[in-house]
Amino acid sequence: MTGFDVADLSTREIYKLLIGPIVPRPIAWVSTVSAEGVKNLAPFSYFNACSSDPPMLGFSVSEPKLVDKTAKDTLTHLRETNDFVVNIANADLLNEVFTTAFEFPVDVDEFEVANLTAATSETVTAPRVFQAPVSYECVVHQIVPLGLSHWVIGRVTYIHVRDGLIDENFRTDVAALRPLGRMPGPTFSTKMNCVQPSVDPIAD
């Protein structure tokens, strides 16, 4: 087995060793709105649920690639409005997710670029993606600086789930959801094969 001391690696090498083996990574398709009303939509694959009591989600926002920006639009909007929506995309929305991954000028509405419908949320100012099978409305709990990135923790205030995706016990039909997972490079996983251990499984 090959070992690496991270002190001897470049940032790019460390990045590849993180995003290569840690797969598939769930994708937070985050929608926000600026104080001026400009909508934004962007995917983030450093993302997961953090807590169920209280309900919390977390995702990481890296520094912007455009030289005229000091922060990505998502982070700027979060600081202005204090809320956001995490939309869960499925395989049918792969092209739209990939389109919104590009960094656009601050006055561009990614909903329009990707031909998506911005639906009004119930408890936050940020819109949700109407086409998304699941959406979590969130208010900002904390934004934690992590070097060149920021870890955003949001408290979930409202959950939208498409009919037919959960049963009476709130268990998700993953096959019907067909969620996207981020793989190394510009690739995604779209098929979830659920397997069980040979020992007695723990019920969730």
C-alpha cells in the first residue's frame, strides 16, 4: 500500500486523493437569491446531512474562479439573505446540473440559463427548483471558514418531496428517486444498487 504525507503534496494532488476515492458524493444543488432579487443556482459535491435533531445540512463553498469576484455568488447571497434551498437532482436533470456548475457573472440567473422553473418556497426567500424531486428549505445556522473554503451549515425548515418517493414510514424509494452522485472528474453516477450485509441489518 502506498502512503502519502499530505505535507509533501500539492493542493491539486490532495484534491484528487479526496475526490477520487470518496465516491459517489451526494450533490447539493443550492438555490439562493441576492438582496437585489437575482436568483442563483449551483451544485456542490462536498455535501451531506449533519444532524436530524435539529435537522441540519452542510456543504462547502470554495473560492471563485472568476478574477473579478471575491466570493462565489452562493456565499454572497447567503450572507445577504441568510437562507437557501438544497435541491436534490436526479438523473433526468444531469445536463441542467452540469450547466449550472459553470461560474457566471453576478447578474446572470442560472434558472434561466438552464431553462428551469423557480418555484416559491414556503419559509425562505430563496426559490426552489420546481423540477427537483426533493428540496430542503434552510436558514443559515453557521458559516465556518476553512482556509480557502467555507462550510455552510443550514437548519432545515421545510421539505418538499415528490409524490411516490416515500412510503407511509417515510422510507425513500431510491430506485424511483434516481439520485445523482459525483464521481471523479466531470462524471456522475446515476444508478444506485442497494446491497445488504450478510449479518442482520440494522433497521433505519
